[in-house]
Amino acid sequence: MVMILLAVASAGAYGIADFLGGTASRKANVFRVVAISAPASLLVEVLLLPLLGARWNAGSLGWGAVSGIASAFAFALFYYALASGPMTIMAPITAVVSAALPVLVGLVAGERLSAAGIAGLPVAVCAIVLVTVKRDFAVAVVSRRAVVVAFLAGAAIALQLIMLHQAPHDSGVAPLIVGRTVSSLILLGAVVAMRRRIGSGRPPIVLAAAAGCLDSLANLFFLLASRAGLLSVSAAIVALYPVATVVLARVMIKEQIRGVQWLGLTTAVVGVVLLSQT
């Protein structure tokens, strides 16, 4: 049960972070947004260090660094996808891919799910699609490039989760701190190198920083969830993060939730219940 609660908390934090980050990326260049988000997320993890501790061994350093590289691409690619195409299509593509790869890795590694858990995987995928569908879904014009970016964003998120899970389970927040340090350096370096191309517009600092802080907490909750249980189950639940995005959009900007989306929200609950039986 602890694993399920942590995974749900991770999904919620990711969903809110994506809403804030996507909104910020529509007001400023994505690289300027992530240049604020990534360091903000690092600060949160440093503040958590005295509480959760860390072991600076080869495993935590190595896996943390690789997760940081994936994280840098995930930040930029996902925010770019949300800014360049309809969220109704970009979000489910990214979420499904980010769930499928860790689930596959977990199953190949020997994780065994109960019958309920196996049934919960496709239910969770259906929930992702249903909850993100809107009226303009059928008529939305999406470029091939946008679809590819959304797919790559999902793959980058998945790799980040997989690498964090591979870190020693007694390493505390060390892999998170190493990962965020690496991703922040990469993103800040990209901003400096591309400063002429990305313009001089000032991004919404509060939105970008809040997105980074919540993303950091989401990573922490996922790391704790995967350590407490199965990677496949944790990743499948975390991939339901569009639920939080939709709910927040309803609360903050009064965006209407359609019948099919209500069905998706209900399906998400069913999926979590089934996966919790593993």
C-alpha cells in the first residue's frame, strides 16, 4: 500500500508540474523555462538531503548521472511537445511511452504481476487516453515532427525512471542530486550556447520554478515507490499523471471536463485499484 500511495503522489506531482511547465513554455522559449526549472528542482533535493541522507557510492553516482542526462532531454522535449502540438495528443503519447518502457523492463527483469495487476496495465493505458481526449481531438492537425518529439519525450522520461530504479536502494537521495546536477548543467549550457536563437524574453519565473520543484518531488516519490515495490507497477501508476493535469486545468482555468474524460478519471481509479492488488 505504501508503494501505491507514493506512486499516486508522484503522478499527482508530475501532473501539476507539467501543467505549470507547459503553461510557462507557451509564454517563453522552452530552454529559458527549463533553465529555471532544473536548478529549482536541484535545490529541493539538496534541502531534503539532511532528512533522507545519501550514500555517494559508484552506483548512485553512475546511475544518477545517466538519469540526469535523460532528465535534461525529458525536460526540454516534453515542454517543447506541449508547446508545439495539442496537449490532447502530445500528453497521451508521452504518458503511454513513459509507462510502456519501464513496464517492459520490469517484466523482462523477472517481475511477476498478479492477474489483477496484469489487467490493470491496459486499464491504466485506456485511462491515459480517455482523460486527455477533448472535443478537438478528431480535427486537430498534428505534424509528424510533434509526434516524434512527444514519443522521444516519453522515452526520455522512461529512461530517467529506469535509471533511478537501478541505483542502489540504500543510496538515499544521492542519485536524485547527482541527476539534477547533471541535467541542470546540460540545460544551462544549452541556454548559453543558444542564447541568440532563444531570444531575450523573460519566462514566468514563478511558474517555471514551481514546475521544477514539483518535478523534483515527483522523482523522489517515484524513487521511493519503486524501492518499496515493483518498477512495472510504480511506472504504470505514475504514467497516470495527465489525470492531475486535467483536474488542475478544471480548477485553475475552469476548463470543462467532458463525459469521456470523466470516464477516464474513473478508469484511472479502477486501474490503480487493480495494480494495487499485485
